[in-house]
Amino acid sequence: MAFMGAGDPYTTVTERTFVARLLLDPRTDTVDTVANVDAFVDLPDGSTWARTMFSIDEVGRLLARWKEPVRMRTAGTFGPSTS
């Protein structure tokens, strides 16, 4: 079950084995426009994991971008290590 509470920045998905809190903007993020989503996943043992999920199209875009020479990238861009 997924829901977004009033004033809550998360869309929450509750399953038997986890609760996921996804950071989606209901004004702009749709199934057709969202490319990546940050989430917090709470497990029954009390641990919480952070993750970022990418759409297949976004993975392709990032891989194409990472093919560029390092000197072409702007500061602060993440990518595969070149060391």
C-alpha cells in the first residue's frame, strides 16, 4: 500500500517485510517523468537503509555521460573512479 500524508515529504510503501519512504514530489514526479528516487527503507530488525533507484533510461543517460573524458565533466559530478 502506498500513501502520502498531508505535509509529509514521503510517499510511503508498506509491505510485510519493509517500509519504504520515497522522496517524490507529487507536483512534478509522475510515472512518466521520474528518473531517480531517493528512499529510506526500514526493516523489521530496526535498521534503516538509504538507497537511490534509477529508471532504465536514467542508467543509460548516466552511462553515456560517464563515457565523456573526465576533463569534460563539471565539478561535483559523480561517476566511476578513474584512479
